[in-house]
Amino acid sequence: QPEAFGSRYDERLAAGEDLYLTLCAECHQPEGEGGEVKGVEGMEGVILDPINSRDVLYTRTDETLFNVIDYGQPDRGMPPYGLANGGELSRQEIDAIVTFLRSWDDRIVIERTVEAIPALAEGEIPDYVTHVQPIFKRFCVACHRPGRAQQNYLMTDYDSVMTSGDNAPNVIPGDLSSHLVRMVQREDVPEVGGPMPPSRALDPAKVDVIVRWIEAGALPARTPEQESRPPEAPSFPGAISPIATPEQPPQ
């Protein structure tokens, strides 16, 4: 029978997701879908099988998944991550990653209290912490974190997003020609780099969030005015316009 887990499980799941997205997603992709590895030294061009499939999740025990992370698979380019084997993860942290991997198993029912990346209402101005940072964490931080910062661009916190990088600033408030806008829209930006993420495009809704945030000033938090004002039609190409309120017939 499917098993539901409570809040303690949610905490372990969230911790495992953070660790997976930071350490594993650049090769295995955010949802474990695999594919061609890009931008990872020593693994460039390697095709990885999905790890979110029934072939993996139905045939590997939690102990097996733990050991793969702990000891690595050096013959396949995967280093060991366990502290005892020269890596950086404690047993508790590896357990958390295994919990997250197991959440892809369709035999298990997961009760999440909060959506990982909340949907943006039509015409809503994105909030950095609520809408933008979760996208960066899921799709960008694996390659843009301390020790792995491509182009020396860190995306782990607001100040780094705004000021770090060899070609900073990558985000100019209100400027839709900012490097980050162009790269998430799959443009080649010779002075900075190619499309981001390198392996596959963000879906249009997530690109829309980033673009709206930058157009609205790329603030660390919404102003009270932005919180309270009614939705407006965004001006940038491809944005979703709010639904107009129909006029009321005369009484």
C-alpha cells in the first residue's frame, strides 16, 4: 500500500532535495531525468540514464542508493560523497538524499505542505524569495555555487546574483537586455556564455517569472506598493496578460 509521511519526513525530504539540487543535478538533472551532461569537467557529453525511472527505483533498495552516493562510482565518473570516503556528506545527509530520490517512486504518496516553486498569478510581480530563488536553487545553483561557480557567478543568494561574476552585473534592474534574461531565453551571450541552463531550456512560465522580476526592478523583496497594487499587463514579449474584468451592464 502507498505510504504517507508527516512533517518530520517533509523536513528530511526538503533537506535531501536541497543537497541533491546542489551536488547531483548538474549531471542527473533536477528531476533525475538524465540525458547529455554539459558543462561538467570530465563528464562533458556523457549520456546518463534516468535515475527517476521504475527500472532504478523498483530494483534498488535504499541501502543500494545510499552506497552509490557514499562510495561513488569512479568507473562511471561519479566521485564518492561520504565523509569516510573523502567526500563531504555525513550519513544523515546521504540518508536525506535517498529520501528525496525515493520520493520519485510512484508507489509512495508524498504529502507536501508547500509547493516547491509557487505558481505566479497573472500580472503578479514576482517576489525574489517566493518565486525567483526557488528557480535558481533548482536549476542554477548546481553550477553556480562556491567551488563550482562557472564564470565566478554565484547564484546562492540575492547579493551574489546581483553582483558576482566575471562579467558582472548579470542582472540590471529594469533592463531586459541583462545577461541573465538573454541566457534564460536561450541566447548566446559571447561575453558571458551560452544558454542557461545548458542542458535544456526552462519552461516558459519559469522564464516569465525571471523576466518579470527583472523588469519590476529585481528587488530582494516586493515593496508594499507592489504587494497591494492590482495586476497589470506586463510589457515584455511572451508574457501572460491578466484577464480583463468585464464591464458591468447598466442597472
